[in-house]
Amino acid sequence: MSIQQISIFMENKTGCLAEMTAVLADHAINMRALSIAETQDFGILRIIVDEPDKAAAVLKEAGAVLQMTPVLAVVVPDEPGSMATIVSALSEKNIAVEYAYAFITRSIDAACLILRVKDVAVAEAVLQEINVQIADDEQLKKL
């Protein structure tokens, strides 16, 4: 039950982020979460949007170099220790988290943790064993 994350490779220069976010805004695509990793010369903008296929198409049309990546959207209580429970359960099964970022939901009292792991299906099974809610695209829209 993974969701699609869009990773956009951008030059690390003034205006690139503004350009990419303007493309999404011009096409009424809502960003739910984002993360930026950067080096001196380039950056990777990782986003979760309400319409990933449409977003990928319009971004490519605008000249963006991007990749779609399956990630897990894990719904956790918005309280201390929630992330520790999740990553500890994965670590106990030798599942490495490549990267993570989170956002607070507006409709329920919870947070959503975005996790990138090598094997989404195995990680999902581990989290389901401990009764963790994993959101799909439709559920994510309602958070």
C-alpha cells in the first residue's frame, strides 16, 4: 500500500524551487509534504502531492528531471516516541530506513511519517504486525 513520491533533481540556484512549485500551483496540484536535500551544486526536492501522475506529467513538460518512488505513509500519534516505535520495529527485522520526513495532519490528531525503504512490501508487513496504519493515496487525501 505504498504511495508515490516525486523526486525532482534541481540545480542549487536561486529560483529553481520557485519554478517547480509554481508549475504545481498553476495546475492546481496540492503538495502535502516536501523534503529538500542539497549539496553545493544540486538538490533533490521530494514531494508528496494529491495527484502524483498529473504532477509528474506537468513537471516533465516544464523540463524537470524527476523520478517516481514508492514510499510508505505511516500514520502515527502526534506524541513523543511514535517514530521510535516505527523505526525500532523495522530495525528489529533488519529493515533500513533510507530516509524519512513527516507532516502533521489537519483532520485527525496524528502525524504522517513518510518512509523510504528498499522493500516496501516487507516493511509494510512488519508494520501491520504491530497494528500501524499505513495510508494509501485516497486515505492520504483525507488526512
